Amino acid sequence: MLQARSASLACRAATRCASSTLASRSFATVSNVSPARSHRVVVIGGGAAGLDISHKLLRSGKFSQDDIAVVDPATWHHYQPGWTLVGGGLKTKEELRRPLNGLVNPKFKFYNDSVAGFSPEDNSITLGNGDKVGYEQLVVVPGIAINYGSVKGLSEALADSRSSVSTIYNYDTCDKAYDTIQKLQKGTAIFTQPAGPIKCAGAPQKIMWLALDHWKRAGLYDPSKPSGSAIQISFATGMPVMFGVAKYNAALEQLRKERGVEGLFQHDLIAIDGDKATFALPDGKEAVTKRFDLLHVVPKMGPHAFVKSSALANEAGYVDVDDGTTRHKKYSNVWSAGDASSLPTSKTAAAITSQTPVLVHNLLQTLEGKAAEATYDGYASCPLLTEYGKVLLAEFKYGGVPSETFGDWFGIDQAVPRRSFYYLKKNFFPWVYYNHMVKGTWGGPKGWTN
Ligand code: UQ1
């Protein structure tokens, strides 16, 4: 199914690790009392999608004080696409976060709490504190969870400051990634990517390309003589290819070969023990164990338990919405976008810029009793760092069809890494994100909206 495919399809700039704290609780707390509070729209999640959607709704001018509620237990909102830059020593993690309550418009009712359960049959949710909250329309955008338990020994290795195991997918360890890259003088560096959907499917190799460039500049790695270099580099991925969109995969596979990086395809990391990493192989083949001097890990990811266990989820646990309209397939007043949704595309902030206008338009139409006719074309993008100073800007739609903004404007090929794209990634996107996207005024490749 497409979900599996989307995993390889790219780059999920999931914009909130905060979402992973949205606790899962059992339905036992859901009672049949009528809601203490009710709102016209309840938005579950204050991440990239939740902030963009709630502020777009407010800007429509159709809502007054407390008509819209936002639910999220997080204290901080993180610009997660920037964590690769932290891993490469280009930004600090502190500059990429903001207190979430400062990003939520005071016109909203902000429930700084988790979700215990959904009751779509009676149009309510239950908060972590047991309160019921009713809605006319529900937007479920809590992101996805990182499953650290998917790799035995990972949590212990990440927490150990002396170990050379890190991940850029976590606020606590994204800077550890840069420390380990700087410290390595010789030996084997392994960068992993799991089988299955993850946010920003390009990030596992972005950090590798930055590390390679760092070691090249330090005289520790010579791409033309990889085996004679002090450091050897392997990319161990649970996927069969470097990237899920054929056009960009060809460019990245060529880079991998040119740069002497060993490709260990369909190698799915399952355990870490000291300086040994064990990978599951397909077709019942016996697992292989490799020694490492540096290990960058990307754990498996999946829907939050409170979504997966709810009536809103499809078989895989994602909010079961129509690929075009973003409307729930069974409950017509429920909507979803971003990582938590079943939309069969990449889990990236760029994808959210194209999903939210559709969702908001259709939700507003529905409130007015009109047809939800806007459709999402699957647009997603992955600005893929290939070295310090260069980015390959993958942009595509459903089906892995390239849809290049600058290719269309200037006739250039975005599979060729460019300096201008690097500045978009490093400076422009973080700026436009906090100044416009979280306020609902950034349309991604469509530019600014009001
Ligand atoms: C984008 O809009 C965006 O949002 C701020 C990103 O940040 C994570 C992106 O990485 C990309 C690629 C876009 C898409 C916008 C253009 C102009 C290609």
C-alpha cells in the first residue's frame, strides 16, 4: 500500500517532537456525561499542521473567542526540519524552538493537555484530565511517535554520553550527533534508516552527507580512495533504494557510488550492543552484525497509541482520510493532515503547506453546508543536503511524479544540488516557518497567503 511507499518517498519535516508526548490513555476514562466545554472546531495537535490550520481558520473571520480549541500537552514547539542542521553543527537546537503557548493565538481555547480518547459518535474527545470536550468539527493532527523500543539497546546508548550513538530525530541528542561526528578520527561510521514510514525520509542520509563532507575537509575521508581513508562510511537502510522517488533516487545513488559510501540495502537495524549493530534482512535471511565506531540511528516511527486504538484509525493506525479532500472516510466532521493522517505521501512540513489550504477550505465549506470540493495533489518536498553549501530540492506529487517549483519557473533541474537551495533550507525556511507558516500565512511553493 502507498503508506509503505511513502516512507521512502521522502522528507518529513515533522515539526514537533512535542507531539510524541501526546499521551495514550485507555478508553476506560471516557464516560457518557455531556461535554463540560464545546467548541465549533477542536484541533488535536499544536505542531506544524495544527498551528497552520487553526490560524488559517481564524483568519477566515468566521470565528470568535474560544470557537476554536487547540489541544496539545507540549511546553515547546520545535522546528524539527532544523535538527539536521544541528547535527551538522550549523545551528543550535535552542534557536529552533519556541514556547508553544506563545504560538497559540489568544482567541483560541488552549488545552495544554493530552488526549485520552475520541468519541466520534457523540462528537467529543476526552482530555488526559478526564474532561470531555465537544466539537462540531474535529481536526486530528498530532503527528507520529518515535518508537525507540524498535531497536534493542538504543535508549541506553543514546542516553550514554560516552557512546558514539546518536539521532537527529530527538531534541536531546541532535547535538550529540555533531559531537560524535567531530570526535571521530578513524574507523567505521554507519548511518541507518528503518524500513517503514518515517518523517523526513531524506534526513537519515542528509546527516550522512554532512558528516562525509566534514571528514573530507578534515582530511579523514577521500571519496576517491574510500578503503584507504581513515574513516569508512556505510548507509544501512531498511529500504531497497536511497530515495522513494525514481528521479531523485537516481541522483542520490550516483552520489553514493561516486563518494565511495557502502550501500547496505534492506538492512533494518534491530539491536545495539556496545560497538555492535545488528540488522534484520529480508526473506528469512539470517541477521547480520557489524562493528561501528560511530552509529547514527533513525528509529522506526508510527501513529500515537491514542490515535491507533481509536475509531478514527485505518488498519495501519493512521487517521483514515480521503487522499484528496482530507476528510475522514467514515466521520464527515473529522479531518486530518500531516504525519498522523493516512495521506499517502511524505511526512514533511512542505507537504503540510499544500494539505492545509485544502483541509481548511473543505472544513469551512462544510460548516456552511456546502460541498467539500478542494483536493490535495500529494505535493511534498525534501530539501536534501548533499554537502555543506549544497541542497538537492526534491519536490513531487502523488505517485512520485516530480513537481518542481523552480524547474517550472527557471527551467533548471532540481536533482542537481545547488547553493541557492542550501540557503532556502538553512535560512529561508526556518524564518518563513516561524514568521508565517505557524500563523497560517505561508502557502509553500504557492508563496504567501493572507
Ligand atoms: C516549504 O514551504 C517549507 O516550509 C517552511 C519547508 O520547510 C520545512 C520546506 O522544506 C519546503 C521545501 C517548502 C516548500 C517551498 C518552496 C518554495 C519550494
